[in-house]
Amino acid sequence: MTDLSSKALNIEDLRQMAKRRLTKALFDFCDKGSEDQVAMRDNRAALDAIKLMPRVLNNTSARHARTTFFNEELGLPLMIGPTGPAGFVWYRGETQLAKAAAKKNIPFTLASTSNTAMERVIQNGGGTQWFQLYVWRDPEAAFVTVQRALDAGFEALVVTVDSPVYNNREIDVRNGLVFPPKVTLKTAADSLRHPRWLFGTAGKYYLAERRLPAFTNIHIPEEARASATGYVSAKSDSFLNRDDTMDWDYVRRLRDVWPKKLLLKGILHPEDAVKAADAGADGIFVSNHAGNTNDAAITPWDALPDIVEAVGGRLAIIADSGVRRGSDVLKALALGADLVAIGRATLWGVGAAGEAGASRALDILEAEILRTMAVLGVADVASIGREHIRLPGELPVSRSAKRA
Ligand SMILES: Cc1cc2nc3c(=O)[nH]c(=O)nc-3n(C[C@H](O)[C@H](O)[C@H](O)COP(=O)(O)O)c2cc1C
């Protein structure tokens, strides 16, 4: 079959391809944020408002984008962050993402709410893989999942801490979307309008397993099974509602049982970054979850400088939310991030064309990173620093005033 994604010139092209292939409900779940989409817009506005300071005549012909993270050499200053619906947008989509990441020699993070068994993704996907943990209504049950992830061979545990309650995603409620999926008149009509997804993904799962995709990586205790339904519109008494009892002691308990790298995802306050380091974390994701959790949250790009000042050197810092171009990646590094995570770019890629589409997303970002490095006059990413950017307040008065 021809790989349509090879025609994509940029990440937006992959987004449009995914939009055509996926059901409306699934595409909106991947594409939209919570409530009024303010945080999502702010993420882009914050990145766009940062300007690069090009340097010329530096002979960058030998430039490369390799970097070192957790003592490992990576092909790019990127990683693929956890996105729950990867296996819903493509048959075994998680494995396709892992393979694409392995080809570029960058880490892939498997989401708690994925539906291909973690052991299978590790085995078939290859490369460096991390596991992301959501903690549900029974915080003790999470320890069973953590042990399973350790046994399976994941290199790092990413504990998402910015979602103590389920996100207010009104768009999904309107679209009638729930996980595990339910067939209703509305969802059936949506599926029939998208036969490539219906037969290429849902149909393949049905043929292979005689059922629709389900959560396979969440430990649900026997007594909680009956209430473990309806993720997305999870009622407060559902097992699949998130856990609002989590605290720093809980992180310390996870630290005690997880001997490998431990990262907290969704830190936006410098004092929380300090607490993460004090609790024994190895790294943090400075992230507003791509605008999916708190629609009024500060952007990671505005939060990053204070966090780097507070904990730079004590913790590895990964930043994400809104990255669509190679220049965004370089801006993040200039702000002090050690690595940049991407969510939607590769999710749209895999939703458009499986592993080929995810690889296309990474190829596009790599080419843009290398091109932007040339115009910045740097030959390696370690040379990128604060001097390569100007924040809005540092631009000539007339320009920053106009922006405000
Ligand atoms: C559809 C979707 C599903 C996501 N699922 C998860 C998840 O299961 N766990 C998690 O920690 N983050 C999740 N995220 C957040 C991503 O890991 C990441 O923080 C974010 O997508 C980065 O922003 P970007 O998509 O603009 O690149 C999800 C994001 C999207 C768009």
C-alpha cells in the first residue's frame, strides 16, 4: 500500500491526514484540549512569541542533533510522550510508535491507558521504553502495575501528577466518546463514515481478539471491576476516576519500589520541582498536558525559566505541550530543557499511516531541527543556550507592546 504520509510536508499535513482517516470522536479526542481550548492556544502563542537570534558565518556543515540524556546517547533531543489512544488510532499503534522511536534512537513512553499489553510493546517495539503511570481510585492497585512494568523491562517510570481528577473534556461528552469503546447509533454512524479506520483498525482488533480494544495495562482489582467503565465521563465513584489522595509521601513510596529512573509529569511550579527533587525523582516533565487537564494553567514555556533556575542540575528536565516545529524544539532547549517530548505530532502520524506516519513526523522534525540549527549558527544541540532566544519582554518596546 502507498504510504500517504510520505507526502506530508509538515506536522499539520499529518494532522489533516489523521483527520480524514479517524472517526470524528477519536480525532477530536486526540486533537482538542479541555473546556475552551485556552491552554492549547496559549501553548502555541507562547512558543510563537519566542524569537530566535540567528548567528551567521559559523560553518555548521558538520552539524548533528544527537544529545545525551540519562547517560545514553540519543539520535535527537526528543522523546515520544505517552498518549493513551495510540492503539485506538491504529492497530497496535503503541508498537508502531515504539518502533519509530527506536529507529531514531529516542525513548518512547507507553501510556497506562494503552491497549496493547506492555510486555508485547516492549518485545515488538524495541528501543528504550518508559512506562507512564496514572493512579486510579485505588492507589494500592497502582503498585501491582508498577511491579509489572519493572518485570517487563521498562527503563523509567513516568508518574503523571497533574490529573488528580478527570479532565473536563466537554467535546468528548458531546461526541458520545467513552473508553473502552461502546457501540451506539452515534458512534456506529461516525465509524461507517470512516471505513479506513473501521476496517483497518477496529476490524483488525475484532478479527484478532473478537473484541474491541480494551485497557490491558491497568490493574483493576476484582471488586472494582464493575465500576471500571466509562473512562472519559468517569463518575466520581468509578475506579477509572483519577486519584485525588496522591501526595508527596505516595511519590516517596513509589521511589522505594522503583529502582530505575523515576520522573514526575506535569510540574509547572518551581517549588513543586524542588519537592520532586527532594522526593528522589530523577527528572520532571514541565508540561500542561497539552492543554488537556487545566485549561487555565500557565504554559510550560512561561514556567520553564523559573523551574530551571530552581532545580537545573538536580533534575533532568523534559518539556512538552504544543511542539509542532523543529524551531520549537530549539526554543525549548534554549529555555533550559534537556529534552523535548512530543505527543500529538507522532500521534497524528500514527493515526494517519501507522509506523510510517510516526516516522514521517520524526523525519520532519529532525529536518527542521537541523535546518534551524544552521540558521542559528550552531553545530550541536549542546551549544544552544539562552543567548539564542529573545522573550517577548526582551524585544524592542514597540514590538512587545504591540503583542500585548
Ligand atoms: C490524545 C492525548 C492523549 C494523552 N494521553 C496521555 C496519557 O495517557 N498520559 C499522560 O501522562 N499524558 C498524556 N497526554 C499528554 C502527552 O503525554 C503530552 O504531555 C502532550 O501531548 C504534549 O503536547 P503535544 O501533544 O502538543 O505535543 C496525552 C495527550 C494527548 C494529545
